[in-house]
Amino acid sequence: MSDVAGRPMRWHPALVALHWLTLLLVIAQFLIASPMRDESRNLVERFELYQLHKSVGLTVAGMIMLRLVLRLAAPAPPPANAGRWLQRASDAVHAGLYLCLIALPVTGLLMVSAAPLQIPTLYFGWIAVPHLMGPDKATYELMQVLHAWIGNLLLALAAIHVAAALVHVLIWRDGLLRRMWFGRRWVALRGDQR
């Protein structure tokens, strides 16, 4: 069943799967980032962690691009029953999340490409990813700063996103979270149905 405009009451299952998989991979990225920078670890272990971080980052970038294509192809559920300013705030947070999830791999790839020490990027140890440029200290340092700053911005936006979801679930109890979860049928499960 759909709403009056013919839009489904839930997100498409492919978008739901990509949403939760992206979340898991982003959490993994933050968990990998700390030990990867630990200079007390041996070089081989750090190299493997860096390669894993870069590979997961490129995977997230691909998933985000796929999500954007699917968002254009699959109809979106109607907006939540919220005031105009809440809907605009929600749209801004979602746009910010998408921008961060695109900018992080881009700045990471540019940082690796411009690094003074040209270490190859091997996608999950198999495919060599070409560098976009040669060594450039100024670009490398700028991308380092931007990568860290965008990562912190992503954390802040994710915290707002989670807090808003908790308000919908625990306070408003409006069934909004069910739209981004797996259901028996994609089209049309209303808030009062399971």
C-alpha cells in the first residue's frame, strides 16, 4: 500500500540494506583509524591497517554513489509529520551526511596520492588504485587537515541523526524508524502495521 501520492511507506529494501551496511563500515573505519596511527605498532601491521582503511573507504564511496543513484530511481516515503523547520533540519543533516561520506574518501585518496612517501593503495590487497597526482607536501597537509575535520563533522552529524531517530522512537512513537528497517513488504506498510 502507498500514500496518496503513490509513494511507498518504507524505503526500498536495497536502500535499507545499504544504509545499515554503510553504518557498519563507517564504524569499522573509526575503529581502524586509531590503531593504524599508533606508531608503537610494527610497520607491517600498520601498513595492513592503512590498506584496510583505504579499501573500506573506497567501498563506502562506491556504496554512497550507488545509494544516490537508487535514491533517484526508487520513490521515497513521504516526509515525517514534522513542522517545516524540522523537515528542513532533517534534510540538511542528511545532505551533510552524504557530503561527508563522499568527501572523506576523496580527501583520503588525494592525501595518499600527494603523500611524500608514495605507498601504493591495494584495494583489499588485490587491485592497485592509481594515485591521482604526484607527491605534493602542501596538498598532502591540507588533505590531512580536511580529512580529520570532515571525520569529526561526520561524527557530529551522525550523533544528531541518531538523537533524532531516538526522539521518533522513544518520545513521538510515530513508527518512523520502521521506514528504514526490513519489513515483510516494501510498499505500503503503515505506521500502525507490523
